[in-house]
Amino acid sequence: MEVNMKKTVSFLLVLCLVLSISWTAFAVGAPKITEQPVSVTTDKKGNVTLSFRGLDFAPNDSSWHFIEPDTGKEWTGPQLRDEMKARKVKNFSLTAMDGKQKLVLSGVPKFMHGWEVYVVLCGGGFKIESDHIRIWYYGLDQTDTGDLPKSTGVATSISTGAPATEAEAAGTNAPASGTAAGTAAAAEPEEPAGPKIITVTASKVTLYPVDSHGDAIEDQAATSLTFEDSGSVAVRSDTPVKYWMINGIRVEPTEDLTSFVLKNITTDLKISAKLNTTPAAGTETVDPDNPCEVTCTGCLFTYHKGGLASVASGSVPAGATIIVFASDSAAAEKGFSINGDAPEYQGSTTFRLKITDDTTISVP
């Protein structure tokens, strides 16, 4: 069992890292910071969470910056990570959801007491800098080091440094009349400086960042995680999985596999699962108080207990098992798509399906 599982996870990693399809979020206007980061104090173990909220920035166009007050030396996220690794302390993890980004630092060393931190967001050819804050270590004196820089709240052009106009900030970027304006509008914006951001998103399953010991951080469950340069995630399903979809690649485990860990991810990933809802013999339990609508296109279904025979649509109780069949055998060769998922049951003219929610079944 353990050997087969290791082979399965290795197969997943190969597919993820070799056949994956990258994606990048699209920012419609100049980026905005709607919730500034604030200074924080670690707990006794040196753990701390920094966060901000913003609009109109791509996940791979944000970067955290750290400044050592004694020397003025500035570190970007990856550089800090390397420094932490050299000092044998825990790494940091980055998560993002609904425009809010959280940076979790585990095992912050005392020498980072009083360090200055800020965020830079890029998008639409513009960038904006957040308020500067400090990290304080638990139990140490918070010395007064003067006022820290505040964000201007105005995004500036990456190429010229000029503030965004109202049209550009709103994302319209309408060029003014004249040759000069047309030329400026056609110019390609410079690539924003900063670390490479890796984003992992999930559907129907849960993601967890993994700490330096290889353990899932249980209190940070999410459907989207973001890392600088590379990262590791634990993927879990609460329901038996029929097959996994990783960047559009279908992966069928040789044995039941409801969880696995992907380490050192270096490219964006989209992960989802086709859940196995086929009931075991003699275990069907229906809920007549929870009706579900079933709609078929290019196929029909039958639910004997409900008196439905060869219908294209109808209502069945949650937990009921229906019999689905194609209108003709030629159509069945392409398989059946259930709720928009990748086609399955290719070549089968009929199959059984347990209904747990409103369901749409179609033949491509």
C-alpha cells in the first residue's frame, strides 16, 4: 500500500511539474491597497501573521520587503527565506483569498526584533507601496525609532514613475488624442521587479500550507495558496476520490487516494477532484426532504422508485441512485460530462449515478 501510494504521488508530481499550464490573474486597473498592514508582535515561539488587502493586482505581482534597522539592508521575500534557512529557522508561507494576502512567519528569531516591513503591489503597468510597519519580538522592548513611511495611496507608473490618472486607476486606460498619446498607449509596460509567485488553487478539495517539518498547518485551510518562488502543499478530500485533475491533466490513482503532499512546487497549479459518489451495495440512504433536480442533455435517466422512466429532467431525493443512458450509442463514445467536469464513462451507453445535489449531465 505504502509503495503504491509513493508511486502515485510521484506520478502526480511528474504531471504537475512537466505538463502543468501556468495562469496569471488579470488586473483591470492600477492596484489599490484597501487595508494596510499593521505592526505586530510575535508570540512566545516567534510566530506571527502579517496581512493586507488590495484590489486590481495579480497574485504574482506582489512582494514583501524587509529592512534591517541597524544596517538599512533590505531583503525581498526569497532573500529572507534563504537567510532564515541559513540560520536553521522555520520558513514562511503566503496565502491569498478574496484580495487578502497573509504572510505567516514561523519561528521568527530575536534578531528580527524591530525590522521594518512593507508590501509593493503591481498591476496594469503601475505599482503602489503600502505603509511601512515593524515586527516586534515577544517580551523585548519596543524602542521608538521614529515615524515610518506611510503609503501615498496613489499608484505610479512602473516605466515613468508618474501617478496614475483617474482613467488609468479605474482601468480604462483611454489614450488621449494625438500621436504622442497613441505611442505611449502602445508601449509595453516593464516587467515588475520582484520574486516569482507560485499560486495553487483547488476545487472540491482543501489545501494546507506545509511547514519546514513537512506537516500540514491545520489552522490555515484554504482553496488558494500563494508562495514566493516555490512552496509545498497538502491536498485533502473528505470524500473518496475517483480521479484527480491537475492543470487539466486527469490522474487516476491505482488505489484510494484522498490526500497527498506536493513539495517544492515551482509552477502555478489548479487542482480538483472527481469525487466517487457511487454507493456501496445495500448502503443507499435517500433524503426525501432534500429534492435534487437532474437535467440531461443528449441523454436520459430513470429512477424507478420515483416513477421516472427515460426522462430528460426530473426531481429525485438526495442520496438516490439513477440510471443514465445515452440517446444513441455513437454519442456515448465521447463519454458523459457531469456538472461540467471532464467526460467519463466513455464507450458506456449506461451507468449508475448517486445524486447528492442538483446535477446536470450532458453528452459532448
